[in-house]
Amino acid sequence: MLENRQRSEFLKGFLEEVEEKATQTGVYRVPFLEKMLQYMERNDDPDILIPPYIDTQKKIAVNAYFYDESQNVLDLYIADYNFDQNEQQLLTINMTMMTELANQAKRFITNAKILSHTIDHSLQARELAVLISENISVIDEVNIFILTNMIYNSNKPIELSIPGIETVNVQVWDIDRILQIILAEQGVQTIHIDFEKDLGHSFEMMYVPNVQHEGVKNYFTCYVGFIPAQLLAKAYDQWGSKLVERNVRSYLQAKGGTNKGILKTLKDPNERRMFVSYNNGISSVARSGDIEKINDSINLYRVKGLTGWQIVNGGQTTASIHQAYKSELDLSEVYVQAKLTILHVEANQEKDHQLLEDEMVSSISEYANTQNKINKSDLLANSRFMSELEKLSRNIWIPTYDGRKSERKWYFERARGQYAVDLNRRKRGKEQNEFKKQYPSEKALTKVDLAKHYMSCEGFPHISSKGGEEAFKRFMEQNKQFWKYDKDDNDEIIPLNEVTLEVYQKLIARTIINRHVTNIVESMRLQGYRANVIYYTVSMLHHIYGTKIDLVDVWNRQTLSDKWDEVIRIIADKALFFLRDSAGDRNVTQWAKQEACWVQFKDEFTKQLSNII
């Protein structure tokens, strides 16, 4: 268990943020759910039901959902917010209570057909009921996420079954789990693994010849071969997410069609030895290695130890093998195809090492043809672009107009939970108060939010509507000049473009605009599709009036002029009407994720909305 003091400090700040937002909106579950989802950082953002569906009499409840049509996987979210929770008492929740919460979501599924007829047609919850009732025969997997501000001490798995559903998983996300993720993700750890000492045996690989040309530096050495599956499983069992921090994922799961296929192969004794033929293996990088040539062999080497070992492709393969290992399957005859790249940079060239590592990792991710390719965006949280934005946010003061010196800064979170960790490193009282004065919690900004705000401002509301993973990936593609590299005449690695002060200011300005629109939309008390309405409103505002909005001026003023408020209200009202009306029989949130939706909105309403101001 985590230290109580550490837990209490984190919980205090967490609850304060939720309550601050709740006082503005009048509801607690939505800001709590949004805050938890920031830490979970899932590939696809769920659709948050506003209002949530709660039937206390029939004990049915759902707060958010996501349906993956390609995998036939349904995710349901239950937000359990206890108003009595506090940092002194640290209230806990038991397994019986957790099971009942999970059953509330289950009952929504088993009653979906009835609910599709009884829920008010204007509510998002009805769309969910219709979606489930129409797809129940093809849904293979249901994941129920219980998000609670209490502490689940027993940590026992919640077993649940739903008639007709092959796989039902229940995941509990409590305060402890969030804090564990935060502490684990504060920068990539340079760990050293002594395979013989730590895991019982080493492995062999073949050296890939790399011809040395005169005057040209060799920045890497490459090896190919096979790693025993049992060794890989033991390494992941001991070091966990530290081996995959370059892809910024936690709690890897063996789910989805491909990974179920991996487990099926490992479970079948007749197919187990064919694993290396069926699977494309892993690609990894390391900063250095204890690697020695074997006797008089031409190019066979023994890998005895590695420093800074990171699996950059094949994370899901690793997770599946680990799950098989934990299930006590026999992996003694299973081998995993592997590539290992050792990066060579002098000890006094750490900055060059970071540049080289960023470029190498992103290139491996882009070009390696693996069956379980890790998303490119996952690999870029530690890129030069993200690191430079983090540094600028710690150094650039927010402008003031009253003659006083600046006292506040924006706080960009490159890794999840940086703000909370930074705050709790300081002593309670004066030190924490000074930190919050300089970095107010409302000025904290995650990389995913930054991406969504950018994409909506630049006319991609359908991308922002798809969620954090897609938005961040497209954001990095749009801004690749800030993290890609080239070589100068001396063959030295140089960045394509510098991340300047103006670049930073304009990015923050886009966030200011999004948050301004959000506040207005929330004040309108529109029913449903809040996130989609916000993204489409921002995009239409920029599409029609973008030339009249100076981003640097928005940064300098730290607000969007209130002359745009009525424009925003009119656009938001039209956006909600359009989304509902144009969707027809389609799911509104799924329709909002299509480019055709945005194109149609522009075609139908640009002229009508062009003469408001």
C-alpha cells in the first residue's frame, strides 16, 4: 500500500479540483469522471452521458460509454463519488459495494431493449440503449469501469457474467490506482537489468553488420534473434510498465482479436512451438548493454545485461505472454522474435542522446511492421516538442495589465499527474500555497487536451470528437517540424524547427479559446453531446471568423473578447440542432466523429452564420 501521507496529499488536491469545477457547473460526477479519464488516458474517449442515466428504484446506472465496432467491444463507466471522502479519514469501499456498482451497469445491458423504448428520446442514454439492443448479438466483450474517489483496499477482482457475452471484465479505478500511475510515469527510468542475476538466464542474438564509413559516425548497433518467452514474461512481471514507458501505457491488457489469438496459440500445446512463426515479435532499444561475443563465432553474441531497455513495438505481445505466464502456461518451448538496437552517444552528450532516441523510437514505431503496432502518438510524449513545451510552461509568465509583476504561469503536463506530484513534493502550507499561486490548478493543461484544442481550432472537430489518442496523433503529425530531425553538413542531428515562444503562446491561446467556448456552452445548459458541440462550435468560429481573432492577442489578454460571446451561443445552438437533425437514425456521437459531418455542417451553416458580427 502507498504511504497514507502521500495518498492524503494527493486526495486533497484531487478533491479540491473536482469541487472547484463542480461549484461552477452544479454537478460532481461529470468533473470527477473527466478528471479520472485524464489519468486513465484511454485510446478512445468515452461518450459522457449528460445527464447520467440513474434509476435508483431498478438499480440501473451508466455515466459514460464507448463502443468499438471493429472489435465488438462495449465499455461502460460508473462514476462513484462519495461526498464524505476526505484526506483525514480516507474512506474505503468493499468488494460487495463494488460488485453492486458493476451490476448497475450490467442491468443497463440486460434491460437495454426495454430502456430503448422507455427513455426519453432527447437523452443520450436512449442512444446507448438502442445501440446495445441492436448489437447485443455481436458484442463479444464488455468492460465495466468503476471509477471511485474511495480506496479499494482488498483489490480483489470483481467476477461478473452477462448472458450471451463471451468476456466480461470489471476494472476498478480508485485513488490508489491513479496515484500509482502518476508516480510511475514521471519520466522514463533508466533501469539496468542483469538477465543472469535478476532473471536466471541470458539470451543470444546475432550482430547485424554495420559498415563503418570514414568520417561518418555510427550512432547505433543492431542485433536480431529470439528471446525466450519465459524470460520476457519474467522481465515484465518484475519491471512492468518501466519496460514500455516509451509508449506511455499502463496496465497493458491482452484484449482484442489479435491478442486473443496470441493467447489461443500459447494455450494450445500443438501450436505453442509455432508462436515464433505466427507472431512478428518485438522491437526494442537500449542505451547500453553487457554484450559479449560467444567463443569464436562470427557474429553470435550473448546479451547478459541491458541499461535503459525499452520495448517500443510489441507491447501487447509482451502483455499477452505475461498473462499466459501468470496463468501458469508452459512457455519453456516458446520463443519471441526480437530486434535490439543499442544507441551510442558519449556520456557527456546526454542532450544528443535524447534527440537520437526520440528520432529512433518514432522511426521504429513508424516503419516496423508488427501485428501489434503501438500507436505512434504513444511514443512521442517524451519527444523534444513535448519537453520544450514543458520547459516553456515553467518559465513563461502570464501577462498582466495592472502594472504589477506577473505571478502566474500555465502548467503543461507532459506526463500524467505531473501537477499533483509537483505540488505534493512541497510542504503543506506556505510552500504549497506559493506553488498554487504561481501555477493555479485551472491553468494546468494535459498533452491530450492541448491536442484536442488545437485540432478543433484548426478545423478538425471530428478528430477532437474521436478522443485523445486520435487527436494527439494528428496533432503531432500537424506539428512534426517541432520534433522531427535532419542532419547538417557535418552529419550532426539538428531539429527541423525550434519551439519558439510564439509557438507556445499560440498553442495556449487555442486552449484559452476552447475553454472560453466551454464555459459559454455549459452556461447554456444544453442537453447532450456537450463535447461534440464545443468542438464544432470552436471549429465553426475559427472557420468563419478566424482571421479576426489574433492568437497572440488572445495570449496577451488571456481571454477571448466577450464580443464573441453571443456569436458562440448562436453557433453552439445551431451545432446541437445540426448534430441531432443530420444524424437521423445514426448514433449522434459516432456521426460527429466523421469528416462528412463537419463538411455538411460547414456547407449548410457557413453562410447563415457569417453575418452575426
